[in-house]
Amino acid sequence: MRLARRASRKNHGRNAISSRVKIIGAGLAGSEAAWQCARRGVATELWEMRPVRSTPAHQTADFAELVCSNSLKSDSENTAPWLLKEEMRRAGSRLLEIARESAVPAGHALAVDRSKFAMKVTEAISREPLITIRREEVTQIDEDQITIIATGPLTADALSQEIARLSGASHLFFYDSISPIIESESIDMAKVYLAARYDKGSADYINCPMTKEEYDCFYDALLAAQSVEEHEWEKLNYFESCLPIEEIARRGRDTLRFGPMKPVGLKDPRTGKMPYAVVQLRQENLRADSYNLVGFQNHLKFGEQARVLRLIPGLENGRFLRYGQIHRNTYINSPMLLSETLQMKEHPRVMFAGQICGVEGYVESIATGLMAGVHAAALASNAEAVPPPRASAFGSLTHYITHAEPKKFQPANITFDLLPPLDLKIRDRQERHRKQCERALHEFEPWLERTAAVPATL
């Protein structure tokens, strides 16, 4: 962070480097990439098609609008999400700073007020003199211009075809889901309780406990509920960690109790016992007037959702501000197309960042945007783009998306499985993870020193 800020102060008064970077998409990755370029004295054009043209999932024209959830994952020290965010913090991630400023209570996780977060990102990016905003749809890519494609999971058809032209191969699709949001005043607080799992962090989650009889009733109703028209979803290819609840339920009667309705670590303080099943609600904004049904993404018809979800104790009179939905998620086959600096192998002045490059999750999207911005700034100043060290979370994430088996490639979140194992075997998992984080941050520092250096003006 200190290095990034020093670079910012030294660069801010300089004229921009002559090579202008084009960034397509002002989502999480694109906004962060533009910021990182500007911090290094590189002028950018940030292209965003909204509001000229919207998507099935977005509701505003703000940058970095979060559409599926408001959680940026665990803040517990020495977890994989914590490690990734710690590297981002040290690298001067502006969006992570704004997330902290927009945080809402969420136990040991970082969750944000989505509206406040998007508005603050839009304001910060729009104020930066080295970033020029273009509210237009991009349909063509000039492979000779330094370009970052960060159009996310809902890339428009015309640009998708252009990406297919550049890649020389068909890119991939899968379908992603959005969880419902309920108005807080419609929750019967007499039937629920506040708690965090295993009492980690503050008790910020509303928990709706179920008896076996209530769970069985809910489960049967869920399986019987009507989905959207079947012919629209005949070839679904879901991301495994984001399955709709009805898809999880079809795998067995107890699958929900071992998944999004897991009661473990959520003892009811009124009874001193663990419920048979639990539905957790997470605060959506600072006003605490709306809550997200955690893990309840689905593609049921809206009327069916209302009927089934009102079987959950405490939600009998629930007023839903948003129902669960399903939308297309587009990503490229990165192991075939990208190098570890997120550059196309065949067109090295074109980069990809965010979910379209094969990462899953908000934090991961911001992180790849940060890296793409750093690499683009290096190219713009005629310097070498240097990949982050393999042992770091940055390096492990990019190593996965560029070295995975192409035929089996699926988007990934940051996990310890992506990090290289330690030389010494440590049986205690917590100690092993602590050592992996320690090694990652140690090896991350030289890369940070190198990439935070102030470039010379051409």
C-alpha cells in the first residue's frame, strides 16, 4: 500500500505516458484495472455499454455493480480469501479500500452495501483525470492497441463474436444464479435468532431454524415447484459451487442440510440446541432494510419462489425485493489462450481480466483486474510485464487459469488447493495454512516492489 501511494503521488502531477490503454467493461475488474493504470501515470479509456445497453442482471449504470451477492468472503486471518485480499491491500487495490468503506456487518466476512459500493467506485473512477469514460458498446478489438477485456459474465453477443475471432476457438458458457432478497420488516423476528457460525465474529446473520417436519415440508415443496420453461434450460452447465438449490435438492433429501442449510455451528441460544436445518439471511446494506437468502440461488418461477420460500420459519409473510434468477456466464478457455500475465499468447497486447478469464468470485475478479492494470501499465511504458510469484495468491490464481487442463477447465475461486504445497509436511491444517500464507506474502513483496516502481515518462 505505501509503495502504491508513493507511486500515486509521484505520478499524479506528471503528464500521462503516451500509450493509452483501452479497457472494455467498467465492472469490478475493469474499474480496478483503470485505477492501477492511472496510479502509474498511464492514461486509459474505460468503455462501458450501460446505460446505452443493459444486461439481464444489472439494474443501474454504476460501475462495479454487484449482482449475485454482497459478500467479499472471509476476513479470518490465514484463510485463502484473506490471503488474496491481503495481497490486494498491499498492492493498493482501490476497490478493496472502497469495500471496507462500504462494509455492512457480516460476522467474520467482508460484505458491502451494494448500492453505496457501486456509487463510490463510480465516483472515484470518474474523478480520476487520467481515466476517460466512454459510455458506448464496443464491438471490435484492435489487437495492436493495448486492451484489457473485462466485460464479465454477460459479455454482449457482438463482442463475444469478436473474442471468438481473436481466440480462433469457441469460448465457453455456463449458467449462474442469483439469490433472492427479502425486506427486513417482513421477517418475523420472534421465530428467528441472530448468530454467526461457531460464534466467529459478531452475530450478524439472521438464522431461520427448522425442525425435521418443517424441513421435510420445505424440501417436498421445493422439488415440486415449477422451474422456468424447460426448453430454455435443456443444456445447463452450472458452476459446481453455485448450483441452484433445487438442483442440490435433487441429489438427495439431506443434501441441503449439508450445503446451504447446514445447521452446524449455529446453536439456537433460545434452546441451547442445534436445529435440524437453518436458512441464513445476510444483511444487504447499511440501512439493514433488506437481507439476502444465503446460498438460495434458483431458477424457479417467481410465484413458485414466493410460495416455497414462505415455508421457511420467519418468512411466512415475506416481501421479496428480488427473486432468484439465472443468467448466462461467459468465459474463455484461458489455458489455451492466455499467458501468466493475462496476455493473449497470439495477441500479447490484448489481455483479459475478471470472470471472463476464468476466475469465479468478486474478490478474484478485482484481483485479476489489478494484475491486468499493472501489466498493461508496464507495456504502455515499454517495460516487461512480470507475472506474480507462483507461491502467492495472485500467482496461484493466474497459474491455475493458464495451466489447467483445457478440456476440463472450469472457473475457480481462490483456495489453498491452488497454492503450491509446502516442502515440509505439516499435519495440522491451520498451521499449514498459516505457513502457506507466510510464504506467499514473503515471496509477494519483491514483485510488489518491482511493479510499484514509478515508470519513466517517454
